Amino acid sequence: MASRSIRYHLLALAVVAVWGVTFVSTKVLIGAGMHPVAIFFVRFLMAYAGIWFYIWLSHGSSKLWYGWKEELVFLLLGVSGGSFYFLTENMALAYTQASNVAFLVCSAPLFTAIFTLIYRRFGKGRFADGLENIQLGWALVGGTLLALSGMALVVFDGAQLHLSAQGDLLAIGAALCWAVYSLFMGQMTREYGTVTATRKVFFYGLLTILPFLGGYGDSLSPAILGRPVVWGNLLFLGLMASLVCFIAWNLVMDKLGNVTSTNYVYLNPVFTLITATILLGERLTVPAAIGCAAILAGVVWAGTAHDSGKVR
């Protein structure tokens, strides 16, 4: 049991390391002329094609329809973990530093813990029963207040208030989307399998981004997509960060639990900051640095407010 637990913890760490680099990769694509909506569309289209290719290679079959009730849950997951999550995150990267976005998105574990506490208390059924047991106490309250204080410092860093605040608030919106995704994805993975659940997320993510795609055709022109820096980053985002990492992450959420796994997100900005410093030359101001440290400390503190033991 212990060795299995370590394996899934290491897998979570590897996925988060890759996702930490995606903030910089997306920032590079935006700088190359791609719109955030177009980046998401190409990224998920590649991942969706890739997962069907995997199903074909493994000689597997995958049911297309599971009934209205189940499909609506998959739709919610496709929106919260797909289209709306990446739309808010990618748009945030167009307005503020990659490191800012990474630190603010890493508040997702905090929101996940709060949503889980509320849903377990007031919700019923298989989704509520499948969530981890969150304890309301000083750890959750204190960690929440500390992380929120850190967010305020990052968002209201006085250097570029109007430009940065818009991007920072979009990043917080992305964290809220991921928290909703974390409530339901673990249970759907347990019931339908990692590959099927992930395929559904890709499908509904693509479907719900289509209304936003109009008007951004220039981002998909051969002149932009033909550049090595563009297709290289798109391949990384579509195949590695989306296809491989989503399958791995959904497995991790099933085995470790929605809160324990999501707590690894707080390491995202560490990898983002290192990569952004090397490749983009980004620097944190003193208030923003203090705010980022407060977010990390608050999320880690709040993460101690639950019972583990989810590994099976």
C-alpha cells in the first residue's frame, strides 16, 4: 500500500512539473501571435485525436453516450477543467506575468478544500460520498486567510495595477474552475475509467470553446502555425501537457483523492518561476514576491485540514 501511494505521489509531482512549464509555453505562443482561444482549441484538438489513437492502438472500444444525466456531468467537467479553465488562464497570460498567473492558479487546492467541505456537508449521493473528509478548523481558516492576503498583494501590486489586475482576476477564475473540476472528476474516473473520462473532458472542452473561436482565424494561419517555435510549443501542450498529463492526473485523483492530489498544484509556480526567469526574463516585485510566498504557505497550511487514506 505504501509503495503504491509513493508511486501516485511521484506521478502527481511529475504532472505538476510539466504543467508549471505550460504557463511559459502558452506565454510564448501568445507572443508569437496566437490568441488564447486558438491555443486552447489546437491543444485540445491534438489531445482528443491522440486519445482516440490510443484507444485504436489498444484495440479498445469506447461508448459514445452514457445518458443525459451522466453526459451533463461530463459537460460540466469539460467546461470547468477544459474550455473555461484554459480560456481564463490563457487570457490571464495575455495581461500579466506567467509567474503571477501560476501563483494565483495554485490557489485551486484552497478552493477545492472549501468546496469539498461544503459539498460533503450539504450534498448527497455518490459524488459527495466519494470526496475526502475535510475538517473545518484553524488550519483551513488560517490557511484561507493567509492565501487570500497573498492574492491581494499579487493582484494589487501597484506597479501596473490596471493591466495586471485584469489578468490576475482571470487567473483566480481559472483556479475556481479547477476546484469545481476536482469535485467530480475523481468519481467519474472511478466509474468509467481514466481514458473514457478524459476523452469526454476533451470532447466537451472542444465543443464549448467553439462559440469563442470565431474571429480568431488569423491565429491559425499557416504563417503562424508553420513557425518551429509555434508548432513545437503546441505539440508540447497538446500531447504531453494535455493528453499524457490529463490521463495521469485523473488517475492520481482517483487513487489519492480530490484534495490530496490537488494540493500538488501549489508547486506549479515553483516550476513556472524558474522557467519564466530563464526563458522570459520575468522578475517579481517585492510585494508580489511576499504575496506569492503567502499563497504558498496558506495553501500548504490549509492542506493539512483533511484526513488522507484515499489510496486504494
